[in-house]
Amino acid sequence: MVSGDSNHINQSYTVNYYHGLPETRPAPTRTDRNEKTLINAVWTEVEDRLRQSLHNAILIRLDMADQRSQVSRPWDSELRTADQKAKPLTPGIPIAEVFDRRDVGGKLLVLGNPGAGKTTTMLDLAATLVQRANGDPDEPIPVMVNLSSWQNPKQSFTDWFLNELKLKYGVSAKLGQTWLSERKLLPLLDGLDELPPDRQEPVVQGINAWLQSDTGAPHLLVCSRLEDTNSTPASSTSTGPSA
């Protein structure tokens, strides 16, 4: 929302805000150099991608009045848990609040039509999670990887995930395995619908099996098109126009 006298905007007071992250990055609380490096990389990625997102409104601050509260999400959402019917979510509810719900348990599948805001929802969550990880060494570090590269049906989720960590963030397989075993990583997985149709269900089954294993992460988010997934990991949030 933009407000001003006689519809004139004074560009000298224009300030850009990007949802979910502060203007100034606070100092890290971690002592481990590798953990701080990963958090810095994820923070920068989230910041850059939110800045480029078409769903992220650029707000104009006039007379130094913060207008962030005037912007709402351009989509409706509903929550479906394993033992419940779909329920509409309160408009504007932060995705992190949904992720933290007891009945969701930090395992969430975000479903939506193309352009409904799935990836932006993931970035909103990543913005909150990376701040938590930066401020509290006990919080897991979110990492964003794309499932479209998991093409080999013989490759385990762990092997695929560790390879993606190395390619994207420069994390060695040994260190990545250590962080997984210590529950220091929180995977945010996009692009399930970008896999060939015959790979999607096996990938979902592989993710579910990994979550239920001793090596799986306690928390995880997956994004996919609404029509492309039948077997869902834990709870799901649908983004897009409500029918």
C-alpha cells in the first residue's frame, strides 16, 4: 500500500524492504567457523532471492512511516494434517507459525498451482529459520536444495542430499554427514514437480523413508505443484486460490 497527498510520491523517501529479514544482519552467536560460513551463505541466498521475487512487494516508506504491515500475501492457504480434513489458515499467518504448530511437527509439504507462491513461501520460512540459526547455536541451519537433480533411482536420499550440499554450499560429504547425525541441518526442498512423473512418487517415498530412519532430519519442508503429489510427507499446506 502506498499513501501520500494528492497521489504524489516523494521518491527521496523511498526505502525497500524485503519480507522476513532485518535491514542489518545481526552478529552470529556460533563459534564454529563452518557453521557461520553456511549460515552466511544461506542468509545471502534468501536475501537475494526475496529481493528478486515477484511476489515480494516493494514497499515505499513516506515520511519515515513503516508500511510493511499493510502488505498481505496474494494467495489463500489451507492446512491439511494426516488425520484431519483441510482447514483454511488465517490470512497473513506467517509460514513459520504454521511450521511450528504441534500438529505439523516441523514436517511440511507446500502444494500449489504454478505461480501460487510456493517458492516464496519457502523463502519466507527460510528467512525465519536462518535468523533462528544465527541467533541460537541449538537451532538447525536451513539449506535450500532442488529435488529436480535427484534423477538416479539407485541413489539414496542421504547420498543425493550430501552431494547437493557439496555442489551448492561447498560442504564436504564428511562434514555434511556429521551435521546430519547431529541434527544441525533443516532441508528445504523445492522442485518436486520438476522431476519426471515416474520419479516423483519414488522420491516422495524415499523422503518419507529417510524421515522415519535414524539418519533422517527431524524437520523438513517440500514444495510441489498441487496436482503432482499424492503421497505427502507429514502435514501439507496448499497455496493458491481456494476452490
